[in-house]
Amino acid sequence: MRPSDVVGSFFQELFAGLPDGDMSAVDRHMTPDVEVIVVGTTSPELLQVLPWSGKHVGPEAVKTFFRQQLGPNIEVLDFGTDELIEQDASAAQFGTQRIRARKTGNVIQAEYALRIKIRDGKIALFHLFENSYYVATAVRVAGAWEVETAEGRRTVPPRWERLT
């Protein structure tokens, strides 16, 4: 079975089951030692803004990630695929995701990349790279961000324009 077949089946079943908390797609399509990595950092600051970021190992941790961390905060409106590259048991998927922050109602659209490794017909590695700034703007409700770059120090206003 090609990586794209495994991933396609996983997403179809996952997104169908998410509204009811049905996580059977995880058991069916992921290995017992699966690693799901979101954004790829464990920065304490980022984890305060996007608490579902980081590494989730094993089916129970992955179910917790979808059911208790991501699900209550983010509604996936669209997870489109623009390109899929496969080599042996690995795949790279590129696309655009459209999400709504459940508490703020803010909707953003941003590109993503997904690195996938398949073992024994199941997902062993699911590494999502997304624009964490866009996602943070979706959950942001107030406050200015102070930034300093080579161009100098400046304040990012507390109100944002929709980035879609």
C-alpha cells in the first residue's frame, strides 16, 4: 500500500470521526509507537500559545492530542493537498489548511507541509509543519507583540487583519 493511500484513508476517517470524538482511525492507521509531531518545537512560550504543539508518542497520546488538545481549540474546515511526493515508505504532503479557532471564531488559511513515514502499512511518523504565527493569530484575542529585528523595535498592534 502506498503512503498516500494510508494517509488518505486516515484523514478521511479521522475528519469523519472527530465531531463525535471517534478516534478509531488512530488505532486502524497508526503504529503502536507512532510519533505525531506538530510544529516540531517544545518552546515553553509556544506551548503557552499553542498547547497542542510538540511530540505525541503512541496511540493514546495521539488520541488525547486530537480529542482534548486540538479538537476543543481548532476546527479544521479544509485540509487540501496541493502536492504529494512519495519515495518507498515515506511521503511529503504539501497543501493549504483552513481552520477556525473555536473560542475566537477567527478563520485563517495557511500552507502546511507534512512528513510521513509508513511501517507495516501504518503511519509511524506524522510530522506537521505549519505556520504557527497564523495559527497564533487565530487564537489571539488581545495584547500587542513587541518585536525587534535588524530594522529596529516595533509593536505589532493587538487587532489583526484576517490573514486569509
